[in-house]
Amino acid sequence: MPTKMHRGTAPRNLKQRTKKAARKAVRKAVKKAAPVSAGKAGSGFGHYDEAAREYVVTNPCTPTKWVNYIGTLDFGGFVDQTGGLNICKKDPANNRITGYKIDTPANAMRGNTLYCRIKNAKGGYTVFSPFFTPTLTPYDKFECRMGLGYNKWIVRMHGLEFEIKMFVPAGASQVVTDVLVRNISAPKNV
């Protein structure tokens, strides 16, 4: 019996399976949230680092988006802990450059993302994002450091360590995303 199509292309149960997988990945990450360490003000999702003057998100599955402003009033916007980006030139109501919706599902891309593709043991490829969304790939370490005018991510997964810094240079009208990738596993694995 052929699969019934919904809205022209996707089988009905495909949407349901995708939503279930997203909810399961989010639940797993929330359980992984580290408890607050002694001497650190924060929640199970992060803490404030007094010395660096940064808020450090340690779990991307916060109950609501945690955002930081990068740039100036002439050019800039919000960046969330999963790399979602809402950038605008001067007036945010009329001059948005990237799209961003806060109320999208956990696995939805919010205007910006990075992908990494590595060869897996079966000879195929594994694709994932160090920003956690939209692939919802489990991570070994996740830190999003939000400072004055920048976000910096330090993420470990699949034998790689990513250091990503996003900011708007002074007087510029562009967002710079500086990406450093280190192989921290045995060379044959990655």
C-alpha cells in the first residue's frame, strides 16, 4: 500500500518522527545539564564567569533562547546560544538581513549555522553542527561564552574541538565568524 502524502511531498509520519527525534534529543541534553558549581551564580544551563565578564551557556537546550547583542546601532543584532542570528542595518523593523523566529522547533535553523562532514566507519559520512542545531548531535563539551559584543563557542564532538567566535568589527557592516577546528582524536579516526 503506498504511503499517503501530506501537503504534496512528505509522508505524514515523517513530520511526526522528526518532531519526536527533536524532542528526544532535547530531553537528553536537558538531563545532561550540569548542576551549578559552588561559587558560580547560574542555573543548570550555565553560569556567569566574573573573571572573564562573560555568561557561559553549558547546555544549548535552555528553556528559552539566551541571546547576546553584537555590533552597533548602525549594524548588528542578536545571536543566540545555538548560533541563531538576527542581523539588521539601522532599523530592525524594516532592514533585517537574516530571518529569525524565536518560537521555531529546537532543531530549526535560525538564520545561521555551520556544518561539518567527516567520514564514518561504514565508509559514508556523518554530518553535524557544532552549534547543536539543526542536527541535534550529542556533544562531549558545549560552551557558548557571551561577552560584550561577541559570542564564542567551544564545542567537542566526534573527536574534533571547535572554537568559533562571532562578532562585528568596529565600524564595519559585516559579521565575522572565525572558526578553528582541532583534531583531538587519533589521526586515523577523523
